[in-house]
Amino acid sequence: MLTGACFCKAVKYRVLADSALQGLCYCTDCQIVGGSSHWVSYAVAPSDFRLVEGSLKAYAYDSASGREVVRCFCDHCGTQIKVESTALDVVSVNGMTLDDAARFSPQLTYFSASAPRWCEVDNTLAKFEEMG
Ligand SMILES: [Zn+2]
Ligand SMILES: [Zn+2]
């Protein structure tokens, strides 16, 4: 089991299973929302994510792939905690908010073609053009 928290610590959560899909998402949505070249995705089944403290504010929209995506933020400090896709039955947890961030180890990249020019993508990782 892993634990994590937002920047202000109002939101605390648990992840009950180890992720079999740890990836870096370079899609432009993740870039804008996170202010970074990529999102650090610790993906697990929705039933393996438990909110322990605090509350999340959800922002739902249709992604470029046409699937509804829900981005969930701490309603106090705004840290993005997770991204959900019901269609894909997955919750992508913000790997940088894990209490032990060293548990994150990327195996794949999503949408690496949209990585910024100045950003070095690790081409030894498996590439997916699907959501992260
Ligand atoms: Zn917070
Ligand atoms: Zn993304």
C-alpha cells in the first residue's frame, strides 16, 4: 500500500495496489494543467484509490480522443491528485504526490510526440499514444 498527499496536506489518500502502468504523459492537456513537460502517472484500478482526508474538486471534459476525462484537484491548494477515465477503467494518480516518490519508476510514455522541443524523452521507454 502507498500513501500520498497534496501540497497543503489537506488531501491524503491511499493506493492499495502497486501500479503495473507507471508512465509519463506528454499530452498537451497535462502540460497546461501541470505547468510541466509531462504528467507523472501512477495508474491503478479505480477501486484501488482511497481518499482518506480532505476533498477533491473535479473537472470533467471530453479529451481529444472523445473519452470523458475527470481531473481531480485538492479543493484547498489546487494540487492535481488524479486523472480518471471511466471508459478506460483507470485512475492515474499523480506520482509526484506519493509520500515515497521513489516508488515511482516510469516504464512507458504517452503522447511523447507532443513533448516540448527542449525536453528530453527517454526513448528506451515503451511508447503509447493513448491517455496517461
Ligand atoms: Zn491541498
Ligand atoms: Zn496527459
